[in-house]
Amino acid sequence: MSVNTLNHHYGLTLIPAYFMEHQNENGWIAEESMVTKPPKTLFKYISPRGIQIIENLSIRFTQPSCLNDPFELLPCFDGFCEEGTVDTLTDIVIRKQYRRYIIEGGNLSYEDFKVIQVRHNQQTFDYLKGNPGFFKSRLNTVQDPNLDNTLGILCLSENKDSILMWSHYTDSHKGFLIEFDPGHGYFLPPDGNPAVTVGTLVKVQYSKFRPRSGILEGYKDCISFITKSEQWKYEEEWRVFKELAKSDQQKKTQTSTIHLFNIPPGCIKSITMGARMEFSDRLKLTEILKSNSKLRHVKLYQSHIHPDEFRLKYEQVKFPRILPSPRH
């Protein structure tokens, strides 16, 4: 039986079918010990084409599969060999399918519906029962595509001085850095609940080991959503999750849908232009800040390569002065 056949009949869609039913009405809940007070300021590294973020005051919350780490939201599930696991998961999926069937006007009883579904997928179920290693391999190495229809992630950093991030995320210092105010209402917990992770700033944890969970426990907390390899530790990352269904604008591309969320101008504190940013881009960014009265409070900085050390230095730009950057 091919992998495609397994995915079609059973595959990864069974996982969110169970997990998504175990959310609080406001989203995933973090344990109290995981809730960390945000720093006074956070930063977003942006490529040159991201100038439209400032121009339109909207920013992308990215689907997990579009991030640059293939381990995103990919915990290790255990318990595949335990007796009854496939039967339990099968029942969960069929019940979810049955609810959809009834909503769409179906009139079969659940028992009759289940008989049909089990008969139709019997070959797949038997294969999974006899090959728990394959089942585990698929779930622990392939990101669940259903998460892309559910969650968007905004990745921020405590570190504004990372030469690596300036190089990786701003197109080799040609882009810019946005400084956000974590104390702004845009980042505060909904309903004042500091434990709710959807719509709230959450600090990323770094570990040598991937998060583990029993297959029947699912995403029992948000650990799997905020744990990355310790090799990413230099990013000092914080995250905000939002439901993609609530995005303010959607743009279709050949490979995915870009979900944009409006951002209030008051949550932006400053913008720092990259050391290699094109003059035309710096001029455009400056004009946007000057022409939008809602952004008059935003400070503008220019980064420069330090003449003696492996670091950057920052100089505040006073309007309307803007000069071409020196050639390095």
C-alpha cells in the first residue's frame, strides 16, 4: 500500500481531528510555569520587500510549513504499539466525519455510517495495526498539513544585534528591523488571561530533545508549539499565534496563501534600516513615516558596520535628512 493511499484514507488528518477538540475556547493553554513576562522590547527582521508592512500596517502570520525549520510543530508521539491505539483513533476520526455528514444532511445512524467507513478503509487500518513503525515514522517526521489551515505564527526576537539574523532575514542587511512594544494591547492576553497562548506573546524554549507526547494525548499543552532545537538559541525568539480564519486579508500564491493581520501603529516603536539597504528603499521608508501621521512617533535609525569590531552601530535619522549610505 502506498504512502499516498495511506494519507488519503487515514494519514495525518486524524491527528487534528482529535487534538483540535481538546482546545480551550481561546486556544491552547500553557502551564503556569511556562508563562514568562515579555521583555520591554521585541524585534522583527524584515527583507526589503517587507516595506509594505509599514506602508499598509499589516503583517503576515506564517503557516508552520512555510517557516525555515522542518521541525516546527513536530513533536515525537509515542504509544503506537499499545493495543487498541489504532481502533481508538479510528473511532475519533469516524465520529468527526459523522458529525460533518449529519450537518450536510445525511440520515444514516452512526452505527451504519461506521460500518461503511470501516469496511471502506479496512485495508488501511489493518496495515497500520500491523506496521506501527510506519505509523510512527509518518507522524514523527511529516508535519501535519492541517495545522497550515489553522495557525499562523509571528516570530519576534529579543536580539537586535545579531549579525546572523541581519544576514539571514533581511537579505544580507538590505532590509530593516521593526521594534515592537510588547506592552501594547495588541500583544496582551485576551480577556486578561496570561496563560492563553493564542494571541499572546510566548517565549520559545530551546532543547536538545524534541517534545514527546502519547499518541492519544495529542498536543496536551503548547510545548510542541514553542520548542526548538538549541541550535536556534541565538535567535532569542518569542512567538504570537493567531487563528488564520480571522486574518484580515488573504493573498493567494502558487504554493500557499499569505494571511495578513492588521497591526496598530502604536505598537511600533522604531525602525532600523540595514547597513546595505538601497537608497531608494530607505527613501521610500522615510517618506512613509513622514506622510502617515499615525507613525510620527516611530523613531528611525540607520545601522552601520563598526569600523573596528564585528558588530553594528546605530544612528538615529533626523527628518528630513537622509543620505546615501557609505560604500563598504
